[in-house]
Amino acid sequence: MAEVKVFGAWGSPFTHRVELALKLKGVEYEFIEEDVRNKSPQLLQYNPVYKKIPVLLHNGKPIAESLVILEYIDDTWEHGPSIMPKNPYDRAMARFWAKFLDEKGVSTLWKACWIPGEEHVKDKEEAQEFLQLLDNELKGKKFFGGDSFTLADIAGNFIAFWFGIIIEVVGVELMNNDKFPNLCAWIDEFNSSFKEHLPDRDQLTEVIRGRFLEASAAKS
Amino acid sequence: MAEVKVFGAWGSPFTHRVELALKLKGVEYEFIEEDVRNKSPQLLQYNPVYKKIPVLLHNGKPIAESLVILEYIDDTWEHGPSIMPKNPYDRAMARFWAKFLDEKGVSTLWKACWIPGEEHVKDKEEAQEFLQLLDNELKGKKFFGGDSFTLADIAGNFIAFWFGIIIEVVGVELMNNDKFPNLCAWIDEFNSSFKEHLPDRDQLTEVIRGRFLEASAAKS
């Protein structure tokens, strides 16, 4: 029996955060693909509160919520790169930006990308404000934490990798290098630093294209 | 100049979490009352992302978001009781429940209490489900973390103290000892453990009553 199991879904940025952290730490794990439309009894048993992926199972003990899992991984496996800085203020900043990216990132950008049309001017404006806040924060910095990545950078995986593909599939203009140069530089840094641990871009593009067509068909 | 400042609002459970943690640690601080309807330029400067209270200012460096502040306090001041357990799994559980109480607690209970009437049956059902999850988790335990309080218990201050007053003011039946015995025992434990650091109950009742009357007048 494997000591570490991840219950997740391929193509989910939340699942990917957990896999990325385990890979960076060099922790071997068994991946259990969940069908998010027909969740397994095991998943519901391990995460009765949110009933969501990802769940990390370590020696039979379940942990849910990707940011909670990431800190658990860092607290448990000390080898490999640190996900959390040592200094209390730097730790607070990593947690602050991770929380912000987690709470606002996916929902804000998803709304702005997924539902094009004139009526969504406000969603697009909100997305621009959100991206501007990140661009300001990243000025003169390689990562959110400075020279080294932290929890916040891993939490930003949706923006660094998924968002670019969604923009391409949907054909919406939301980001360019002139507008958000610091954010674009961070995206490049993320993709180059974690290159070997990212999902296959073509395969993810096809998955996202499929969902977009499905959502478009459901609306019309 | 004080080393530690808290920008907050009297009667805010989010502000109270920070004050409670500082008091438990024996950290002296200056409290700066913010008018949440007319926020000070200082608050906006220190929390440009959320523009919300509370903000902790320590040696001129600002930290926002109450749960982030609580972990910062624990990371920074090692004397006094620990807010975070030492064991990685216990730490993860403290963060998980704190996050759940933070994200779901205030909004779910507020909706169920504040807007009475037949049309809010669903809000009340959601509140009951939420309280049931907490009751299950607290079975056989003094605090969320077991014998000692953690981040999760402090994050639960709204339920332990504010919620009872709101129920009383609004006159809504949402909780009793028969239905949620473990949760009610935890509430008693919270109020007895932190008695000397809680807001004045009569004064808070008056503030909440005032807001309720104001909200009722605005609706009619």
C-alpha cells in the first residue's frame, strides 16, 4: 500500500498544486483519478465537509483543501525546496497572496473568460483590476516571495498556466505584456521553473476546448 | 510610538480574533478604531487589496486578513499559549476548520438569522447543515484541536459569542442543546476560557440590535 495518495482530477489546477508540491519535494505518491461528476464513496468519506478534490491521504489520514495540503506537505517533508519561508512576515505574505489568488483568482478570471459578451463588461473590469494588483505586487520580483517561490506562487498556477490556454481557446483579450509586464514575467518564470511538472499543454487545451464547447452549447 | 497597532472596529468578530490572540499572548498594542463606512487613508494604504479591517501593523509592516494575522502572531511571539499545534496533521486540521469557519460561518449564519421569513427556508437549512458538521467534529472534544484551543477555535468566535446574541435579537430558532450538544458544550468552553477577553455582552447586544433595526427599516 502506498503511503501517500492523492485523490484528484487531471486538469484541475487545485489538484495540480498538490502534485506540484509533492514532485518538488520528491515525495512518491499514488494518484487516484476522481470523476468530479460522480464522486467516489472514498472521496466523500475523506472530505465530508466540502466533498471536493483534491484530498491527500497520508498513512490513512485525509487532508482536504489545496492550500492546507500544501502547508502540510511543507511541514511534513523537510527535504527538497521549502514552500514556506522561515521569516514570520514573509510567511504571512505568502499566506496572504495564496489566499487572495485562491479566493479571487479562479472565480474572477473564469467569469471574465468564460462568459463573453457586452453584458460582462463588469466581469472583465474586475479581472483587469485583479491582474493589476498582481502586477503591482510582482514589480521587481522574480516570485511573489522574492527570489524563491512560495505557497503563493504555487497557488497562482491557474493564472500562470491555465489562464493562458483559456484565453486562447475562448479568444478573449485580457492580458498582454504591455499592460501587465511584471505579471507576464512571473508567468514566464513559473512556466520555466516548473516546466517538467506541468500538465501537457496540448492535452489540457483539448480538455478546456471541450468544456468551452459544452458550456456554449448548454447556453444556446 | 507603539510597536504593535491594530486597525479594527469594535464589535467586529474578525477584529476580535486578532485582539484575542494578542491578549492571550500578552502582547501590548494600540487599537485604532476604523469607521468601516468611511475608511481612513491609512487603512487603505495598509490593505490596498481588500480595503478591510483588521490590519495588524508591526514595526511599520502591515498584515491583513484575520487568519493570516493569527498565524503571524503565533510565528512571531512564542511566549504565551500556542495558537498552532506542533504536529503537522494537527496543524492541517486547525487550518482546515479555521478556513471552513471563516468562509462559511459568518455568511451562512448571517443569512439564516438576518433575513427571516418563509422564503429563507433554504438559508436556514444550510445553517443547520453547517452547525451539524461542527457538532459532529466536536464530539468528544473540548476544543476543535482536542484538549487545547487552536486557530480554529479563535476563528469560531462568531459562532461562540456573536451568534447567540444575534439569535436573541432577531428571535430566530436555530440552535439548542438537544440538537447540537457538542457544539453547545464547545460554546460554553469558549466563553468560559476566554471570558476576560470577550466584548461586553450588553454593549454588543445594543450594537447588533441597532443594526438589525436599521436593516429592517431599509427593507420595509
